[in-house]
Amino acid sequence: MTMHRKFREIAPKPPDSGVFRSTCGTRFATSEKLLAASFEISKLIAQCKKPHTVGETLVKPCLIKAVEEVLGLEAKKKIQDIPLSNNTVKARIELMSNDIEEQLVSRIKRSPVFALQCDESTDISNCCQLLVFVRFLDDDNTIIKEELLISRELDTTSKGIDVMNSISEYFEKHNLMWNKLVALCTDVMLGSRSGLAT
């Protein structure tokens, strides 16, 4: 699957109207290319861990200057239409993130079994972070994959019950089945009457 096709699948769709398509055919084709470019640049910004504003303040001006010098004014006008504002880059990154999460959840659902590894830690600012990794069998049931499933801040305490509630909430939201869970690895969240593994 090409990257442009992938971005088209997760991007918001315009209204499906015959009139819209016939009057805006070439404009829509150009918009698709601009949309794909916006997704590609947003992905690079996220991978480089740069602030979202870099798209508008550095990347786009550099692109415009380079294209104007190399390809001329007509190409420069097209480049100027690439949406790279702070909010646009943020929205693109969120769409890609949600798509990756949906793909992961769907792969876990197809696996006959899976296992979880949980860890929580409190950082220097007294903020409790929960990380949950998942191991599952990939589509052909021969390769074991390991991915980060949950990374979130715990609103309450870091007790086993709070961790359990957070994981349960995630499972309910994504319709993951507890009966497929075959192993659970935690550090010290064990107890005879209370704890994550109880």
C-alpha cells in the first residue's frame, strides 16, 4: 500500500456529491496531493520530535524558497497551498496516531491469545505514568509481536486497583476480550487480597 493511498484512507472525506465531483475534479485531485504532502511533512515533524509550529515557521518557507529557485513561480504557488499550520500538523499527527492504534487493536483481536506487561512509575513532578506492553501472535500465528499498548497518566493513585481500572477502561473502549489474556507480568502490584494480579 502506497503512503498516498494510506493517507487518503485516514483523512477526512469531502461530501460525496456528483455535482461536487464534476465541478471540482481537478481541484480535488490537486487537494489530494497537497493533503498527502501535509501528512508526510507532519509525520516527519513527529518523528523528529519537533514542535508543531516548525511546519509553518521553517519547513514551508524553506520549501517555498527552494521550489521557487529550482522550479519557478508556478510550482511555488502550489507549494504555498500545503496546509502546515500548528493546528493542522497536530490534527494530522492525531489522525495517524489513531490509525496506528486501530491497526494494533485489530491485530490483537485477530490473535488467539495475548499477554500484558504493566509498569507504573511516579516521576519527579509526582505524576504517575502507566505503561502497558502487549505480546500477541501476528496474523499467521507464528511470529510473536510486542508493542506498546497503553501510555497514559493515572489520574488517581498508582495502586493495583487504579491500574486495573485504567486497563479495564481501555479494554472496554476497544472491545478487547479478557478471556484471551494468557499471561500478565507486573513488578510489585501483587497481593493476597488486593493488587493488579489478584
